[in-house]
Amino acid sequence: MLCTSVVPPCCHGMKENVPANGSSTMNTPLASRNHPFRVYLGYDSHEDITYEVAKFSLEKNASVPVHVQPLKRHDLRAQGVYRRDQDPKQSTEFTYCRFFVPYLNNYKGWALFADDDFLFLGDLKDLIVQCDDRYAVMCVQHDYTPTAHVKLAGVVQESYPRKNWSSMVLFNCGHPANQHLTLEMANTKPGSFLHRFSWIEDDALIGNIDCEWNFLAEWYKPYPNNRLPKAVHYTEGGPWFPDYRNTDYAAQWMQYLAEYEKTLQKPRLLCPYERFSKKGNAPLPGYANSNETWFWEDEEDSTGDNVKK
């Protein structure tokens, strides 16, 4: 599928203090040194490296101050915020954590959520400048049908309306519609309700973002002439998996991985998902555990949740 996009004219020539488009925050910076823009990234202990590379790429390319925070289910549970039991349909630890963002942001201001399997190649300034106070949330409104029928954890891949809309969301946390997204709702409503933004009763309150900010690898056709998306989403599998080494935009992710690893004081170990293959493909060489393959039968509760993943 083609992802046709036009860069909004408001994205050019921005100053360091980024204003919003909406009338109520027109003169209020959304990102400044004293008030960096809040970004919440999904975190799964099976693939710590995807969070680290996503965070690294976002911070490297952002020309405005940002504060990036991982959404760790174990931590939210320890704080008494996350009280959900394991849903047999969920395939990541942070499946439901995204819906706590308005609460975590004190129902004030704007904040970005994105899955961990993103690579940010554009300047986040060009995204947050599009924040419009008319909307409760803003997202890329994909028309997406997954090609894989089973997810990594053996969970059935479901196709449903607004699939992947919630994989990257600009939350207008102070919008009246988001006052309905209480802790009780986030902890009890099913995924079919939350992922479709069903707490927002008026669809006109869901704003649209260009697909270049949530570019689904292997679903959208790569741009011609070496043009890159603003944010690649490896929704069906990224190059950290041995079976997805040659997915679209794999070279860019591997480049950022190498740059990130140069910042480490000591060599890292491969994560479980970097050592998992259904096809017998080998993990990346050169790591202390490169010869140690991983299977779901080896799974242990590494988060201390006492909940089977």
C-alpha cells in the first residue's frame, strides 16, 4: 500500500520553543528547556534493545527538548497503577500501559505514546507542532490488515477496526473527553474498547496524522528516491529478530543500533527476541550469548509480575 504524504507547511522554520496549532495553546510552548515534551514508549523485557534504539533515535533527531519514559508494566503494577490480569490476547507487556498516559501526565498537556518497535528518523518537532487542541487524540488512521496470523507469543493476530491506530498516539491529556479514561476504565475495559478509542464518543475528536509518522514496514511501500519516513514502525517484525533481518528499513535500524552500542560502557547481551527464530536463523554474531538460542519454552517471568506473558 502506498503512503502518500504532504509535509504540513507549519512544519517549516520552527523555533526551539514549539507552539501548538490549537487556539487554547497557541501562545504556550509545547516543548521548552524548562518543560520538555513528554514521550512514553512501550517497554517489553523480551526486547529491551528495541526501546533503547527507539529512544536513542528519537533523542538524536529531536531539535526540541524531550523527556522519554519507558512504560514498564512491572513498575506500574508496583505503584498500584496497573491492576489488570494477563489478557491471553495481548502479545506485549505494554499492550494496555499506553492507556494510562493521560493519568501519568496528570490529565494535563500533550504527550506522545509510541510502541517500542519504532525507529524515529524525523525531527519530533515536526510532529508535535501539529498538536491541535480541538482533538482528544491524534494518530495515523491506517487501513491496515495484518499479514501474519499468529504473533510471536503464539497469540492469534486479530484484525479489527482501527487496527494499529493506538500504536502511536498524541494524547491531549487535558481534553474533556480524556477525563473519561480513568484508572478504573484503563484497568477493566477490554482491548477492543481501548484500542479503538471508544471512550471518545465523538469521532470528530480523533485527529489525523500523516502516515509518514507511523510508517508500517512491509505494509506501506518504501518511498522512492531514498526518501525516508519520519518514523518507521516494524509492526510485523523488526531486524532484531533473526527472521526479519531483511525487512524494509532494516539497514537504518542496524545503523542506529551500532551508534547506540558505541555509547555503552560495556558490551551488552542479546535480548530473548534477538535469539528467537522459527526458521532456524542464527542470532547476530559477536555477543557473549550469540550461541544461546531462546524459545518460549524457556520463558521465565523476568519482570517479577508473576504473570505468564
